[in-house]
Amino acid sequence: MIGQFAELKVAKIVDFGVYLQGEDESLILLPTRYVPLKTQLDDTIKVFIYRDSENRIIATTLIPYATVGEFAYLKVKTVNNLGAFLDWGIAKDLFVPFSEQRDNMQVDYSYLIFVYLDNASERIVGTAKIENVLRDVETTYEEGDEVEILITRRNDMGYQVLIGNDSLGMLYQNEIFEPVRSGDIRKAYIKKIRPDGKIDVSLQRQGYVNEIPQAGEQLLALLKKEDGFLPVNDKSSPEDIYSLLNMSKKNFKKTVGLLYKQKLITIEDSGIFLVKGKK
């Protein structure tokens, strides 16, 4: 139960809160500041269970950014001689000992953290050694799969990402055509799975067959909406193309080429035009 949500009945009401009926007839305190208005005996309240600073099992109606067994991108509030304490959405900060840090954590910096229950102390703690957590996890990803990613730390090549809570991957800077930042959760696509198991992802669907027909329909629809003209062509900057069309320059050129071959558009120095009669 520790580190998870539970729906518990109110067993006792006291001046400083209510006691909830836990497992094995145990009572768990929900302090007054978290007790819903007009709470009565036998009401059921959804709470998160953890241990407070005095090692007592306690409940809260606050929602942590991650429960035991989950990942989150968390900011460091304080550091002492034992480790770092991170904000994870509830009153008690999440402790990450030095032994579970990849590099020494710094105040106000954020890190990808896995939340787990320490068996010895039964306290909820975190680790930044994500590779160790995922080492034995088997995945069945294939190139082209749509996935959810959590964007984490930035490096010279781009951003490391957490893929579907079970793999780490890389999102390269030269393939990003929209604002992103660490902590964002985005839809992405598996671009390449390397022989060593490392995974590259893209924010755009890969492949001419999958992407271009859909992009062509979107481009034609926008041309019709804009009276048959868009002020971009293959000489436009990637930034201008993405700002207007929300697609990479590579896919833009493929899409325009396909529509041009189908005689649906013409390409001029000023931009692209919808062929008359195609509106």
C-alpha cells in the first residue's frame, strides 16, 4: 500500500484529522488540511500512502508526480550530506541518496527519476540510475511504432528521452522543428533501433509511404483555405516551413514533389500555387 493510491473508509474523526481504515485493521492518519469538507464516518476517500519524516504511515489527498514504480522529471529543492531532496508534489520531498545519483545533483536542476520502495526502510526513495532500472526490461518496439516519450536531459546531440516507461532513446537536435523542453511529454515515432539496442526517435512519422499522403492532404487543405497560395517553396528555411505547415523541410519537399507530379500545384519563386480548377 505504501507508495500507491488507495480508497479507504473513515474509521475515526479527531481534532487533527481523520483516521482511515488500512490493511490488517491498522489506522492511517489523514491530517486535517487534506480532509474533504463535510467528511463523515464510513465515507471513502482516495488517498496516497507514504511515510512521514518520523517514519509513520500517513495519507494525503495531494497527487504525487509519480507513484512507486513510475518515472518523473523532478526538480531538486535541497541537498545535504546524505543526498538530494526533490519536489514530487506532496508535503514530504522525495529523497535520492548520493549512491543513486549519476552525477551530484544540484539545487533547482531537474532529473529523470524512478520512484521505488526501499525494502529495508520501507521508505519511498528515488534513483537517477535509470539504465540500471531498465537493464532487464524486454521491449518489442519496431521501427515506425508510435510511442509516448518524456523528454529529459539535453546534450550536444539533442535530448535523451524515456520511451513508454521502459526504454531510453535519443531525439536529435537537427531533427527537431518545434519548441521542446526537458519535462515535456510528446507523441513520437521509433526512427531506428540500432544493433546495440539503442533507439532513435523522431517527432515526425518516418517514411514516404506513411507520411507523405497524409501531409499532401493537409497541404492541399491549407492551400484551399488560403485561396490557392502559400508563400513557401523548397528554398524556404526549415523554420519558416515548420512555422507555417508544422512539417519538416524534408517532408515538405517530398510532399510538394508528389503534388507537383500529380499536377495539383505549381511552384514559383514566390511560393506554391494550387492549380486552377482543383479548388
